[in-house]
Amino acid sequence: MKEQTFQQRLINVQSRLKANKSQYNSFGKYSYRNQEDILESVKPLLAENGLIITISDEIIGDGFDGNMLIVKATVTISDGEKSLQVSACAGIDPNRKGMDIAQSFGSSSSYARKYALGGMFLIDDNKDADSTNTHGKGASASVPTAKPVAVTPTAGSDMFQKAVDRMKEVGTQAKYDEIMAAIGLQLSESQRNALSKFIKK
């Protein structure tokens, strides 16, 4: 029997992976999956197909002078010869209520890693309550969709306020695209629209 290629083995994993939603948010009353759920489900499939994954984090920015502090998580899958990488970013709010700095960094890292894993293994979280619930903060993890969500933008988080300040200051399409790449997944549809209004014509 002919040995499968790296691409074929990756397709095997992607097509068979079923990541359970073992977490429950009692406030929002919904079930969701985290990175541990994905890793627990994918490990046996990786072993079957002779693949390994590694996950690394990179901190971007310094958090000063209006620069956002961002964690970029990169998932690498390999068969020992060929490899493929997928990355995802999440903003870090050092002043997040109820968390010290280490917890805030850890939370953002877990968030970015989950979405990098989702991108690698084609896990669609757009239908998850986790991706649309605002947790009372008006911030959503969903990717922009064709249907606008009627949510009033809230500038309560330092992260969103910093984005507003940067757009007021610079106001270019390039700066908007940079902000979207960094924290777009964490903003609601209305927040993204609010930021786009600062783009100078």
C-alpha cells in the first residue's frame, strides 16, 4: 500500500476531528470548547497519521504610546519533513478587571491558540455561542458576517478604546487593517463598524 502524503494525512485529521464542547458558561448558559478540548480530541488522530504539532507564542508591541500589546499564537503541524503553520492573534489587556497581568496574558494566549488550532483543523466556531456571546462587554469573537448584529459599540474595554484612539490619530485604511488583524476577532460587528468610520476618505 502506497504511503500517504503529508497533505493526505492532514486531510485525514481535519475530516475526522470532532472537538467536544466540554466547557459550560453558566452566565451566558452555553457550552463551548477551549484549546484543551481540541488538543485532547486531536492527539489520537495525530498519532494514527504520524503527525506532530507544536504551539508557540510571540508577543507583539509594547503597550506604550497607544501601541497594542498582542499575543500571536502559531500552530505548526509536521510529519518530520514537511510542515504547515497557522497563526492567530489576540489583544492583551493588562488592566483587565479581576485579573493580574499573568492571568491576562494567559487568557489571551489561550484564546489565540484556540483560534489557531481552529484554523489548522477547520473547526468552525461561528456557530458556537462562544463566538457570538458578548459576556456583557459588547465584544465578540465572531468573524464578520453578512448579517449585521445590532449591538451598540461599547468603549468600556481599554483594548477597544486604544483602537479608537489610534484610528482617530492615524485614520488610514492600513491602520484599520492592522487593528483588525490584531484584535478583529474580539470585536463586535458594531465595534468594527465604529472603527471603520474613522478611515479618512
